[in-house]
Amino acid sequence: MRYLPHTIEDISSMLNVIGTKNLDDLFSIIIGDCRRKTGMDLPLPLTEWELERLMGNLAGSTAVSPEYRMFIGAGRYEHHIPASLSYLLGRSEFVTAYTPYQPEMSQGTLQAIYEYQTLISRFLGMETANASHYDGAAALAESLLMAVRITRKKRVALSALIHPLYRRVVQTYFEPTGYEIITFPYLENGKTDLSPLEKIDDIACVAVQSPNFFGCIEDLKRAAEKTHEKKALFVTCFTEPIAYGLLKNPGIQGADIVSGEGQSLGIPMSFGGPGLGILAGRTKHIRSMPGRLVGKTKDRNGKRGFVLTLAAREQHIRREKATSNICTNNSLCALTAAIYMATLGGSGMQKLARLNYDKSEYLKNELKKAGIKTTFDSPTYNEFVVKFPCGFEKTYNHLLEKKIIAGLPLARFYPELAGHSLLCVTETKTKNDMDEFVRKVKS
Amino acid sequence: MNRYPGATGLILNEPLLWEKGKKGRCAFSLPQSDVESSPINKELVADDVDLPDLSKIEVIRHYTRLSQWNFGVDTGMYPLGSCTMKYNPKINEKLASLKGFSLAHPLLPSDFTQGVLELMFELEQLLAEITGTDAVTLQPAAGAHGELAGMLIIYACQKSKGMRRSKIILPDTAHGTNPASAALCGFHPVPVKSDEKGILSVESIADIMDEDTAGIMVTNPNTLGLFEENIKEIAQIVHEKGGLVYCDGANANAVMGLVDMGEIGIDLLHLNLHKTFSTPHGGGGPGSGPLCVKKELEPFLPVPRIVKKDGKYLLSEDFPDSIGKMQAFYGNFAVMIKAFCYIRSMGAENLEKASRLAVLNANYIKEMLKDVFYLPYDRPCMHECVFSDKLQKKDRVITLDIVKRLMDYGFHPPTIYFPLVVPGAIMIEPTETETKEEIDLFIDACKSVVQEAKEKPENLLDAPEHCKVTRLDEAAAARHPCLTG
């Protein structure tokens, strides 16, 4: 087997040194009733060429662009990924390294993550960011736990327009903690109803997503002010970071903790994982922050270098009192996001974000002209909710036959919105794609 | 030092990203707009986006140079204990990037993602067979995430029986993440010491296991690289008092095809696909930490589950006792593809052989170095062996100095100062994919470093000398944190 380099001579000479006769003797400490009685029942090994054929068949059975035109987002977004990005990410010095425990041999990863922390902080208008979490949902759950730690209050409030699957993850993380989760409903305009906040005291944080699950842009500044009046922390969340190439960032609007998903920043959708959990915050809260952090320091000659730092918060030092149990995070995805941001730059990011906005507005307007109603009238970014005429399922299935994915049916997450669909447009869709979509919906 | 891979080379300087570039540059091929620009409320719009503007060549050189300051498995031997730094097959990288996988959207109707679901379904079956368990979830994103899922399941299972237990037993040879994972579920860790053989004694567990203890989190093989010989009796004691046995399977590379985890009394265990199943670590993730459970715990696994019905694969939410969701979608699918490819390339016989050779390599290193470094537990080890710096104390060098000098010889250091039960620990895990020649070179390098410690200790104290930087001031970094530039 090509991955197992030992020759018969290697094995016997090594056994000789150890003083055992055969490989099986090495397992003599696994006494009788702990030893597996029968071999593993697995398919026979494949050659590289057989494997390629098998995987080609599996991959060939999924619906992907460009054959299918996807107007679906809802937490995973189709964006162009430059070839240079995949090329740089193939550098095996990055790919085949472990967590940078030995900084002198890991300066590449460490500087790249320090730069990632910096770019993300600047992009979101925050003071600091950690080295990554698993995904946006896990980052949100960890943000809320962080708010509980900082405020020592045991109640958190979430907008009903935070991605429903994120809220499920939060629920799962919170289940054994005894902390209370309050959900704020949404208004007719597709934004969060913050009025319940007035009657609530003793709350750790309020969390709002913007653009929210319906694509509507929330008034984060007002939400931050109302939250701060209650002496609670304001947590924001996002699933589409490209939005902040156009919109005011959460930091400038008063967010204390920002969490979100970075998949749009150069990471393929890959059926939902891996993604990139982004978590940014204020310097004063740094010691309550979960996750790895890279810091700048100097070597013995005074030369600039980088190390993992503030480990006293972490599980391997703090044990059960750690700020989180996270160890392996999504470092290579953070590197991807950093290269993507460097590739676009501030100027490119602004243009790309505007292009996404213009395209989605175009589709929204064309659908309106065709007599299709948008459900909410607040300004949106990239995504919006529509109600298809003459039976949702019929239209959806009709479009599927034409290899057009007409968004995400909302009934599963919001039963009151049966017949409504969440549509998404990014820079990957052309005017022709959208015109055809509108034509097919009309027919 | 001529015959060792370590050498000096041309190390290029490279500034920070924002110390390069010029306003107005862009390395991205922006599509021309084919629609009219739409108006937007100015109140919503940002004045500026604070990111540096760079050209293509600047970006490419920046990251190429950074990569050259890194060391990976492809660069050289990386015997980091408990991390299983084996070779990461390149074909698996290629296949994971097939468009039918990388462009698959997670929220399409299942008819349109059959290949993806089939792969995940099959991988679950393969992992269940390898471990001897009954059901698997692929949702956890890393080992510690699998542990958390496991603890949530223990909590949920006991709650369903009307129990709320407050404690969990944690041996001193368990992995570092275990106490924090347990604490997230409100369990108070009860530490237990391993015995003079480096393993858990039946008595020590019998003494503390009670009806307020949810169970035990045992790492097997443990972090001393030793098999917990008494595991079956220990599991029996825990089960008799209504507890559950969680196994941290990060060290599963030692026992594939050799131990049936279900048979020895393990109720649930996580695997690290980025260790045992050859997927790359990526400088700290993304990983994947599937959780394997016995039949009784299956109802509690995270949703959605992949089910096969009338020859078709579906994502089902219909599991009312489920703990819920560990991440927004279904786990790190791109990582699962690589592990699936690995298992299908190896087959049963080669996987078992991989474990045997991993154990052979570790025992060989243990024998060859046991007169060089102090060996606290001189008994057959599994896939890793743990030494300490006790013999070098007289030369006034410590573990840290020894491993920093190993860098100059061209080897990544072993795991150090862990497990905590061995002061000054040096934990070596060679994995099965290293050749005997490379291992011999590593052994010689260790011997040479120890010789240097006697003759010229300053070589160790000043090490590393061939890296991009010399030793870094970690204390200053923590005292005055500078996390952004």
C-alpha cells in the first residue's frame, strides 16, 4: 500500500530492536477480551484510478452551477473564487501543518492569522477578532456565552430573524446551562421587533442579525442604543459578510460582539462545511473571549514575530474554567478569507458589494414589474422574500425542471410564510439569468 | 549536521499585508455590471472599507513567502504526540474539490444532492464498523466539538430517565479539552490519578463512581500512549451505577481493527478525521470530529440524520429526542470526502496494518531512545511514547531547549509538557507513514542534541538558529496583547 512505507526487512529489523517476534506481540497488553475477535468488514481497497471514478460518479449526481442556476442563499452563498486563491491554498506548508504550537516553525500560519484578525476587525469596525470558530452558528453560540460570562446575567434575547438554524445551534449549546433564551418577534416590515426589550431587565445581551434572514437591513444603531440602555451587551450576527463592503459595519453602529459566517469570503459552499466562524469584540473583553488568538511579539534579536497568546483562557491551561473547549478551529478557512480580502482590497470589496446589491435589486424590481409581490418592504441586501402567485409548489417545481433553483421555501422555518420563498442573487448571476428566471416565473 | 534535513537557506522577508500595496489596486477580476445601479439610502452606506489594496503579484508573493516560513508534514517528520501527523494523500485533496461537491448547496431538495448524501451515509457506516459502534453523526466540526456533542448526549439521555447528575470522572491522562467540554454541559470534573503503570486501576474508579456521577471520559489509548487494560471492568462499574462511558478517540490510530470499542464497554466516542483518517490539519483546522454511539444513544444524535428510504437518501429531522444541532448545516463535508477516500483506498487490511505499523514505529523509537531520555513508564506503548528531560537536568537544559534544537536538525518537535502527569514531558508520535530511514535520522538527531547538551549546552539554549525567527517572547505577548495591526 502506497501510504505504508515499511518493507518486510524494515519490520523485522525494528521488531528485533524491540525484542518481539512479530507485530502481533506488540499488542500483548490488549488482553484477550479487549481484542477485536473478527476483522473489519469494509469494502476492498481501491486504486487511485478506481477511486477517481467512484468519486466522479458521486459528484456527478449533484445539482450545481453552471448547469443549474441557483437563486438560493440562506447561509451559503455562491460567489466567484479567484484561481489564485485555490492555488495559494494548495501550498502544503499551510495545509499539512498543525496548530502553531511551535511558533519558530509556524511563522507563516501565525502572521497570516494575525493579518486575518486585523483585516476582520477593520472590516467589521471592531477592535479585535479571534483566530476563527467552526461556523457562524457556533460563533454566535460562543458569543452569547461570552456575553453571559462578562455580564454574569443568565438571560439572552435573540431576534427571530437570526438564521433559524443558528438559533437551533444556540438552543443546543444552552440546553444544559439553565440560561434563558428569549426570542423577539419580527414586524410587518421584515425587521426585528425590539419593543419587548422595554419590559425586560437583567439581560446579558440582545442579538440581532443584519442583513437578517429575510435579507432586510436592520437598524443596528437604534438596537444598540436600546440594548445599552438596559446595560446589556449588543451582539450582532451576519451570514453574508460581503454586505459590509457596502453597508455601515456593526462596529460603527455600537456592536459589542460581532459573530458571523465567513463562507462568502472565498470558501466554497461544500454542502455547508467547512465554513468560517467569525468572532470579533472589544479589547476590554479580550480575556473573556473564546478561541485561539495570535499576538505580536519579538524574538531574542528584537525581530518581529507572532505567537498564540492569552492561552490562560484556554482549555489546555484553564481546564474546566476555560472560556471555551475549542482546540482545532477553522484556521485554513481564516487564511482563505484573509487571502480573499487581500485580493479584493477595500476598493474591490466596495465594488463587488455594490454589484451584488444592484443585481439583487434588479431581480427584485423585475419580479415586481411582473406582478410578483415582495413580502417585506424594508431595504434588503442580496436576499429578499417573495410570494409566488398561483401556488408556490407548482412554480418552484416548474422552475426546478428548467434547472432553476427558485430560492428557499420558507414554510419549514416560518410556517406563517407558507408559499413564500427567500431568493438570493450574487455577482455570479447575469442579467440574462435573471430575465429568464422572471420569464419562467410568469409562464 | 550535514546529513540532517535542517539547513540554512534563503529566508525572504515579507512585511505585513497593509505595509504593502497602493490605494486603487485590485487583484480580483470584477465582473462588469450588466444591470443599472439601483439607489440606496445613504444612511445605510459605509464611507469607506478599511482593507489594503494590492495587486495580484503582491498577494501571490506575500502568501508564498509566508508559506515558506511554515513546516508541515510534507516538509518533514512531524512527530507531534496525540496529533497523528500522518501523510495527507493528495488525490483526496483533488477529489474533495470536484465541482459536484464544492459547489453543492446545503439547502437543495435531497433529490438534487444524492451523491453527497450517499457519501455521508456510507462514511457513517464505515466509521461504525471500524469502531464497533452502532450509529454515527458526522456533524461535529472537530474533536472537542465531538466531545461536546457526546456530553450533551449523556446529559440528554440521563435527563430522559429523570436523572440530573453533577459529576464526571476525568483521568489525569485524558486529553486537555475534556474538562472544558464536560464543564460546558454543567458537569463538574472529578479528577482521578493513573496508577504506577500509567493506567487506570479498577479500584480507583470503584472508589469514586457514585449515583451523582454521569460517567467517565477516558482517552484510550491514553495520553501516555498506553492502552487502558482495565477498561472493560471500569466500564462495568460505571454502568452498574447508571453512568455512561465516553471515549476520546483521538488516539484511535493505534487500534483500528484491533479493538472493538463497543465490545469493551464504550458507549460513545469521537474520532478525529484530521488525525486517524489522514485529512490535513490546515494549521489548526478545519477538522471533523464524528461521534460514534451505541444503539441506546442513537435517538439523541444531532439532526438532521441521513436516512435511506426506498433506495434514496434523505435528511430527516424526525428524531424527537435529538440534542439538536451542533452547527448550522451537516458538518465539515469537504473534510469527510477526504476521510472517505482514505478509508476506501486503504480497506480493512491496510487500516489494521497502519495501526500495527504506527505502534511498531513508536515502540522502536521508545527502545532506541530510552537510554537517551528518561522513560517514566517502561512498558510496551501504543502509537506514541512519552519521555522526559529528567536525565538532562544535570546539563541545565530543559525539554523546551531540547526540542527547539531539534528544529535546527529539520524536525518538527514532539508535543511537550503534556501529559501533565509527566513533568517536562516529550511525547513522540511518529505515525505509520514515516520510513525507517527518516525515523533513524530523527533518533540520531535526538542523540546528537543530547550530546550537544553535555558538550555545548549553549547550542540548545540559543536554538533555534535556522528558523525565520529565534525564540519568541511569549510572556511579553500575553502581558501586553497586540492582536491586530
